[in-house]
Amino acid sequence: RIRLKREAAFEADLKKMNEEQKKKAQQQKKKDAKIVNRILKASKSGKHYAVLGIRNFELQLGPYYVFNFSIGPLVLFRVKTKAIKRVYRNLARTVHPDKNKDGRAEEASHALE
């Protein structure tokens, strides 16, 4: 229901615009729809990093034992918390139903949380 209301509101807004504004609004809606689809698809598969668009290639090496000393374990390619927070904030801002014109923006917003 909410999706239909949002779509109807977007169509009503389009009628008020001139041709150039309509073209820009429709292009923006296409971009928004791509983002929303990516988030909903990743959320459905249960991949939390994919929802944010982050690849987590965490690789752990070790521990290695040389004589009586242990070295490691060494972790390579770990995604930092700071990066996760930054990506989340930007994506939350992009997908927020007030900013995003796609009908399923609210679903994507909940999936992102």
C-alpha cells in the first residue's frame, strides 16, 4: 500500500514539472531504484556486508610457532569499524524514504537497519 501511495505521489509531482525537471526526476528515480534493489536483494540473501556494499575478505594467517615462540595470528584485509559506519551513514541517507523516490525505499531502509 505504501509503495502505491509513494508512486502516485511521484506521478503527481511529475505532472507539475516542466520537461527538463521531469527528465532529471526520472533519472534520479532510476538511480534510486537500482540502490534499493541491490539492498533488498542482499538483505534477502542474508549477507550483511553486501547490504552495505562492502566486501569483507578477512584472511587469518597463523599462529606460527618458531622454536618456543608463537607469531600471530595475523589478520589481513579486515574492514575497519570506521569504514562500516561511514558507509552505513551514507547509504542510510541515500535510502531514506524522504530522500529516495523509489516506492520500496521504506523496505530498503528497514533492511539496512
